Amino acid sequence: MIHGTHTRSRLWFSLPLILVCFHFIGCSEPKEPWDLHTEQGTGLMEQGKFPEAEKELNSALTLAEQFGDQDPRLIQSLTNLAILANAKGEPEQAETLLQQTVAIHEKAPNPETAELAASLSNLGALYVTQKKFEQAQQHFERAIAIREQSQGSDDPETIREIENLAGLFVQQSQYDKAEPHLKRVLASKEKVNGAESPALVEPLNNLALLYRAQEHYEQAETLLLRVINIKEKQLGSSNPHLLGSLNNLALLYGSDKQFAKATPLLERMLTITEEGFGKEHPRVAIILNQLAEIHRLQGNAEQAIPFVQRAILIIEKAEGPEHSALTGPINNLAVLYLKAGQLDKADPLFQRTLTLTEQTMGKTHFRVERALRNYAQLLRKMDRTEEALALESRADDILAKNTLRPPTKEGRSKK
């Protein structure tokens, strides 16, 4: 079997599960010391200057502690330090700080507020990064309940909490649990914004991709066509901002083996990209490779070849003849020549793939193993068995080294 570099695209959306920083704007001038330390600390954190940021944010916390437990500046300071700790790779410290914010809110005379919901959501988001999914779910669900009570079921903050909960289920591939939440998000945004509002694009797309993951292709198609219709009305039929939605629909058709529907979409994407970015832009090469893959999947290797050839020329001109981005297309072209029975044309391309992969990724990279096996398959078809055996032996050695690689520091068991 020839191991081509094309892999099935992992179509899924990323719902933002992040620590949210709430900014409190001081009304007095000049700014108070707490404001100055906070602004300086968050600015340094954004620059990646963590030690300097920690010093400033700790100074802000020291001042905030003097204002009393219920002063919002204390929550802000603890949250900022939690964000910093998480950025530094110290999730346990971030968890402790966020737990403090929740505890402070819960001590208030009226704890069930939007501010408590925000802290619960932050802690839930952190638990997601730690793969503590049960704790994350509990915090998101509690945040939703508080938001619904204090702000209403269609408030944007309530809907964002529901999106977070749906994203949690998606990360666990619990699509049946995510579906009703994504439906609720869509219904709410449709109710608030109208049936053709651009605000519906994201929830429609998320639900469509959920249906694709469940292989409910007809339902996904209906939603993606609706997304495209909304965008076309807003932007016109040839705007580059349509490309992502057109691509999602083309990939959906590819998954469902509806190649006759996928091909014209990719051709439309190619035209939009060429007109919007130029005929030699690297984005064009991506679509050319997709078109080639559609033809390959239908057994039309010879029709696929010109697309890959053009893609290679574009990448070579944009990035140079030895760029790592060429390894996939060159390998794919070699595979196509092999399938078309043009073995003499495939031979130098497999050699080039192997050399380029070794140069750009190292001689023991797993892609080198794949390139060796691909080339060996060709050599066997050309009755060059001895050469094929040598390549397969090298591939076996690389596989053994990668399989037996010592665990990372994080993976070693503690004694």
C-alpha cells in the first residue's frame, strides 16, 4: 500500500474555552497605583515577560487585598495572576487562585451574580485544559443557571456559557450531549438577530460540523448551504470570506462521496482565490491539491496530475525548491504517476520526497519512514527488489526507534 501524505481533514470547530480577564476602568485621574500595576502587569504578560509581569500583578494584588473582599479589584487581581500562572504552565496555581475568586463571591450577601458566573466559567475553562471534564461540566452548568437567573436565557453571556458547555462535550466526542446545547445557541441567536443575520453563521457552522461528525450529512448540508446563503447576501458571491464555508461544504461532500457536488465547489473556490489573491498565491496551491484529491478518490489519477504539478510550481516559486511544504505535493504526484502506471516519472519524485523529508524533518522522522515505504513499493513494481528491501529495512529501524523512544519527562513515572 502506498502511504500518501494526504490525510482526511479533521473537520471540527474550536469553541473558545479561555480564561476571561474582566477590566475595571478607573474614573479618576491620575490613575491609582492599583491601576498602574495592573496595566503594566497585563501588558508585560502579553509580551511574554512573565517574571516582570508577576512582580507587577503581585503588587496589584497586595493593594487590592487592602480594599476588602468584596472590592472587584481583588477578583481582578486574582484572575490576572491565574491567567499568568496558566500561561506559565502552572495550572495548579491557577486553579488555587480561581478557587479563591469563587470563594470570595460565595461569601457575598447576594452571591448568585454574573461575577460569580464569570469566575465559575474561568475555573471550568481551566479544568478543561486539565482534562478534568466532570469538574468543568459542573462549573459550566452552574454558571449557566446563574446567568439565566440574573441575566436571562438569551443574554449573550448566557449563550457563551452554553457554547462552552457544548465545547466541553465536543472535546469528549459526546456529540449527542453537545447537540441540544448547540441547537439552543442557534435558536437564541436567531430569535435575537433574525433568520438571515450574520450572527447566525457561527452557530449554524458549529451545528453543521457536529452533524458531519455524526455522519448526518443531509442535515449538515442544509445548514452549510444556509451559511453560504447568508454570507452571499452580505458579501456577494465572489468574496474571499466565502472560502471557509465553501470549503466546509466541499469537504462534507467528499466525506459523503458526493464527488460530483464537491468538484464544482472547489472549482468555484479556485476562481475566487485566484481573483482575490492572484494565480500564484500559496492559497491557490491548497485548493489545487484538494481538486487533485477529489479526482484521485474517483480513480482519475491522470486528471489529478496537472493540478498537483501546478501546485508544486506555485510552492516552489513562493517558498523555494527545498521547502518542507513541498514534501506532501511531490509525494502525492509520485503516487499519482504510480497509479497511472508512469513508473519512470514516479521514481525521481519519490527520491526527491525522501531527500527533502530527511533534510527538513530529520532522518528518523516518521515521515521519512513513510517516504521509504512508498519508494520501496515503487521499486518492487520495477523489479528492483534488493533496493526495496534496503529501504524497508531502514524504515523498520526508524519505526523501532520511534516506537521505543524514551518517555518524556512528563511521562516518566515517579518513584
